[in-house]
Amino acid sequence: MTGRSEGAAGQGYDAAPYLPARGGLPAHRKAASECRGCPLFENASRTVFGSGGVSARVVLVGEQPGDQEDRQGEPFVGPAGRMLRKALEEAGVDMEEAYLTNAVKHFKFTSAGAGKRRIHKPPSLRELAACRPWLAAELRLVDPDVVVALGAAAARSLFGPSFRVTKDRGVLFPMPAPDGSDDGATAQGSAGAMATIHPSAVLRADDRASMYSGLVSDLRVAAEALR
């Protein structure tokens, strides 16, 4: 129980002590609702675990829940989620075969003042590392053919801190080891993993049409790998 008290106090950042010893996605989702592996749980409304079936062929990993996701308890239900679904459909990725999740399971934000909207803050490398056991468990349980990291934070969580989306987006790489180790192991049966921009980047872009076209083009790489 020491790991739990340290995580809640912010002295130790590690979600591993909260993972169930056995069970599938439902057991992990239930356990994640009580995660105190880093201080982000203190201000978030709830844990936002992944959504989708255990037989999903593609896992899409975002950075963290946003405001709407935090309120509803489901990933990618806000504007970025709608943008992602549109891009996936255009790229030829079947949403029935997709599992949606985030590298960090709690919403990190700053408030603009009393009664003001909550403004997203990127998770730190320490917070990404603390939450990595949940993502590793999801990848192990789903065992997808393709994993797509959406944005820089998700890519760092999947590929390591030196990965740059601007340099290597849209390229299919061997699947990193599910536990995040560097031993070259790959997830069983996996075709590979890739990174692209987060759909929220499209929403913020001045040239939205060009950014969206690039996102769809990258996702077509994943669609081709699924064939």
C-alpha cells in the first residue's frame, strides 16, 4: 500500500501499484477509476479510461482527456474527437475496429479564474511515465495490428522522449515493447506503430484545410497497414 500513499501525496509518480493483478479491460477500467499514481487525479473530475473493444485492430492514443472528456468520462468526445472520427472515416479506418485512449488518464488544466473555462496544460514527462503502465496494459490486452500516436506527448509516451512527430510522422515503425522497454520486443501480431498530429492541432491551425489533409494522409498509412 506504500505506492498508493506516495502517489496520492505527490511524492512518487507511478500508476503500477493500482493495476489489477488479473482481468481484462473492464477490470482495468474499474481499477483506473481509483488511480492515485500522480497528483493529476486531485483536480480532475474522473479517470478517463480507453473506449472500444478488446478485438480492436487499431489503437489511437491521444495526449490526455480534454474538458468534455473529463466531464463525460469518455475519450475523444469533444471537438477534437469529432475531427478525428471525420479524418478516420475519410482515411478508410473503420471506427468499429478502433480503440481510443490517451497516454494520460486525467485532465491536466489551469483555470482562467472563478467560473472560467479550464485551459489544457500538457502533461510532463514524469506524468507520462507515471501513467505508462495503464497504456501498456491496454496495448497488451487489445493487442492491435496498428497503434497511432496522436501528437507529441502520445508519441513520446509510445516511442520515447527523443521522438519528434514533425520529423517522423506518417511513418510505420516496429511496435515498441508494450512495457516501454528498449529490448526491441514487439507486441504479438502487430504490424507497427506510427505517429501523426493531434486533431486539436487542426482545430488551432490557421491553414486548417492543409493540416487536416496531412492528418488524413497519415491515417491512410494506418489504414493500408490494416488491409
